[in-house]
Amino acid sequence: MKSSTYYPFSNLSFLALFLVILSIASAATINVTVGGDSLTFNPQNLTVNKGDVVQFNWAGGQHSIIRSDGPAGSCTPKNSNTSISEAKTNGMVTFKMDGSDSRIWYYCGVGNHCKMGMWGVIALAGSDNSGTKAAKSSSTSIGISGVIIGIIVSSGIISIFTLSS
Ligand SMILES: [Cu+2]
């Protein structure tokens, strides 16, 4: 017995289409470890897509999550809407990057934890952060080594991505 099936697209096309739909439709959840063996948020620096949810998981010790106005490492709270989580010792909280902020600076408000380095930054991918308090580079000449894998020109800024050799 012989059967034949008609495929309107090759399997590879279906895979590509599926991946495109997946990247558009799904928001990711990114995990950040709070405390534990060290006074840190790990990873400390995140770049996420709009709609992604950052999930903070307490790993040990008493810690809070307070927003600041930056720059990175600031231990001064914002004037309003400062708390992502009150101080606690376990559990988790989530924070959704809904696009209302292109960058979130935060720190632990317990004791001297922030001064010890317990702070973090969440940046929105693809957003223009040139107007923020983030550190800016003013260099006008650059040396490039390695294989260039992409060039993005945005708002007068040229970003060149390379695989370092
Ligand atoms: Cu802490």
C-alpha cells in the first residue's frame, strides 16, 4: 500500500515560521537569584524584551528590592513607586517589563547590602537609552578586532557586533 502526503511547506519552512511566531507571541520569564551565598542579584545586568517577566527568587538571607533612579549602583530610592518587594527571607516576586520604563535600576534596601554590591539593572532590548543616566561612551574612534557579525545604526549610534578573536 502506498500513501503520499502533500506538504505545502518544507519542514524547514515550518520550523522557521514556528520560531518567528514563538518569538512574537511568547514573553519569557527570566530568573534572578536574590542573595544566598553572596549579597548579590544574579545575574546583575539583564536585557529583556518588552513583556518579559523577571522573576526574583530568594535563595537565602533577608533582602528587599527597591527601585532607584540610577545610575547603576545607586542606593537612593526613587521618589515614588520605589518598592518591588519588601524585605523578606524566602519566596519570589515577579516584575513585568511592560515598556513603561526602558531601564530599571534596583537595589537591596536591607542593611548595607547595596553598598556591598547588591544591586541590579534591567534594560529593555532595542530601546533608546541615550537620555537615561546610564554611562555613555563618547569615544569617536574605535578599533575592531574579530569577525563582524552585525552592524546596527540607530539614533546616530553605530553598534558593531563582533566575535572576539
Ligand atoms: Cu540584601
